[in-house]
Amino acid sequence: MASKREGGIDFSINPDALYREESFTDLQSGAVRRLVPVHADGSADQGRTPIFIGTAQVLTPDGPLPIQAVLAANNLKEAVEAFPGAMQAALEEMVNELEKMQRERSNSSEDKSRIAIPGRDF
């Protein structure tokens, strides 16, 4: 993500932190992205570990909602095995966050909707 700096946004790419992205899918449940570390010339960087990320969509009345999670895996087979549990955990975390936001919004709107009467404490 670009960082803010004096005079604008810094869009510099760190040549020591590059990854090649590969995607694998079953065309049903979701996808596993493998981020392979590479050097600035595009050759594989064996000194760093690949990162696996699971992505899926949950259908809601308002349309599809994307979810993703880092998969604890050393290879594609392990990533595929870790996918269901990681997606379930990401979904539960997202639902908890949405419920928290709804509670906060509900509490906030209750406070704002009261009619203030001078000389009366609430």
C-alpha cells in the first residue's frame, strides 16, 4: 500500500520485497494465491518463503462479499487442506466485526435521536 509523504503519496516499489503471483482454483469454492518471492530480475528468491492466500466470496442479499485469509502452508497441497478452516475463521471474524459495527451504530443513533429538553438531565 502506498504511504503518504510530504508533497504527495510515495508509490515506490521495494525491489527487495517482490513476489510473483500464481492463482489456483477449483472454479467452485474459491482460489488459492501463491506469492512466490522473486529478485528484481524476476528470478526466484530461494531465501524467502512463499505466501499462500485463500480467497472466496460469500453471497449476501446485497451481492457477493469477498473474504480472504493467509493460509498456514509450505506448499500448495497444505494450502488446499488449510483453505476450508481459514475461510471459516475469516468469515466468523468478519461477521463479528459487522455485528460490532451495527451495535456501535445502533448505540450512537439512540443517543442522537433523543430530544433534549432544557433543564432536564438524561
